[in-house]
Amino acid sequence: MSSAQQDKENGPNGFADSLRDIQGEYMMLGELYEKQKSYGQKLSELMKAMQFEVDTVIPIRPEALGRPCRAAYLVSEGVVVVFDQNGGMTSKPLYTLQSDAIISIIQECTPELQRLLAEKRKNESNKVRSMERVLKELKKAQATFKQTKRDDILGEDEDEEEATPAIEQKGQKDTTEVVAPAPARTQRDSFAFRGSFGEKKDVSSVST
């Protein structure tokens, strides 16, 4: 390499370009860290939601953690519980682990989650079918009850219609009975004024 090339790379302009490159790399690396953190939180929330449905602890093989341990579990709220070789216990939220550990744990737990969810769906499906059968039977019983009640009402109407002519004939018979005429008023019962209009006075005849 010639001295001119060395002077160019080591000069002020070459050094400034290197600093700009380093700054650009650092900014892109920071963006990648933020994306890893965001994706880790989203993956942890999804696992938490699915595990909430099955409501059970899922074991994790030590190989998935990438470190030796006696046992490890994914418990509720997306928390990873680890028992070390000495029996000590540590717990951390899934999203706080390294991105490669998060992916490995999710891959480890996914088959068990799938099995548990399928089993729960089958149980819930059986419950729905049982409820549908009971609902159909109740609808049949309701229809039968309505029909029976309708027949009873129609039967009562027919009985009333049959009883109506007899009642009308009895009414007609009663109306044909002879009613005695009212007695005629006698002369004694005629109107007679027995009072007086003031004192009696002799009224002389008025000549015309």
C-alpha cells in the first residue's frame, strides 16, 4: 500500500467516514434490539392467552433452555420457572429471556399446547351437542303441551255450544208464562183534593 493511500485512510475525512459508519451500524443494531423486545412481548402474550385456555403447567426440557437444570416449566401468565441442580428455583417472564431462548421454549411447548387445546375443544363440543339435544327435546315437549292445551280449549268451546240451545229453550218457556193484568183503578182511588186554599169567603156574584 502506498503512502498516499495510507494518508487518505488515516486522514480526517477517512476517520469521519468511519465514525459515520459506526454510528449507522449502532443505530440499526438498536432498532433490531427494539424489534426483538417487541416481538418477544407479543409472542409471550400469545402463549399466555393459549395457556390460559388449557389452564395447566407445561414442562420444558432443559435442552430448550440451553443450560443445565433439574426441571423447567412454563406456568400461568407466561412465566418460566427453572429448578437448578441444587434445587434452587428462579422465575422470569418469558419475554425477558434471550430471543433464541424464547423461540426455543415456544417450539418446545407448542405441541403440548396443541394437544391440550384440541382436547378441550372436543370436550366443549360434546357439551354443546348435549345441550342441543336437550333443547330439541324441550322444544318437542313445548309443542306437545301447546297442542294439548289447544285441544282442551276447543273441547270447552264445543261443550258450551251444545249447552246453549237448552238454555235458550228454557228462556223461551219462561217468557211465555201468562202475566196477570194490572187491576183497573176504581173511582175511589181517583184523585180528590181534600185540602184548602186559605180561608173560606163568600163570593158575591158579579153582575155583568
